[in-house]
Amino acid sequence: MEVKIIKTMAEYDTACERLYALIHSSEDLIPENSPIGEEMELLAILIEQYEREHYSMGAPDPIEAIKFQMEQMDLKQVDIAPLFGGKTRVSEVLNRKRPLSLKMIILLNRYLGIPLESLITGKREVHLNKSEQKKVMESSAIREYLNSNPGRLID
């Protein structure tokens, strides 16, 4: 197979099939520096790049992350009520009637192991106004950071 940049779904499927065939071509460990090992590595990189471009998944919604972890740990709302400050508050948060507080986020991370990134990414309504944003962007360090991390700044 000629290894090339994957541009279509058909090429993606072919690359996946080829990688699968190579992985299962031997019961022995395939050396990284062998022709087969290098082809496998290259295919994996190309497949990953195609998936990143076409199947990008953002972080989960914080409430969905909490519900997922509750399901995984077989927990009920009453079990996690102390992390929220009571039964009523946990119900309000899970029904999206009350936002997560910083304390709740920290406790959910600490006691349920939910990654902080999953608990804070849904806060799209938190923004600087235009004048504050302009003032912050005057800092060259902040400008460089945002330029090197596209997608971090959401208007």
C-alpha cells in the first residue's frame, strides 16, 4: 500500500484496514525500526490526524460528565448531595437550574475523580467585555499564548 495523506473516508477505511492487517500479521512483536513497524507508525499518525480533523470531540458537558460518573459509580443524587450542599441543590444543578460553584467543582473532582477540564468547559457564558478583552490583549505574553493555542479564546 502506498502510504499518503488521508483525504477521504474511503482512504481512511483503507488505511484502517491496512493497519489492522499489519497488527495481526504476526504473533511476534513487530520491531519499531522494521519496514512493517515504520509503516504501522506512519499509518497510525495519518489515521489519528484524519480523525482529529473530521471527528473532533470537545470536552463533555459538565452535567453530562457528572451524570456519567454517577452511573459508573452506581450513585444516586442523595449519595452526592453533600458535595453540592444538599438534596435540593444537587437536583437544581443536575436539572441545569443552578450553575456549578467553584466549591462544587473542586469537591466533584476530589471525591468523584471527574477531571476539572470536564467540569469547567461548559462555562461558555463567561466572557470579558470588549474593552476588558482589549486591555488583556495588550500583554504580549497573553497574545503569544492565544496565538499558539488557537481555539482557547471564544468570543
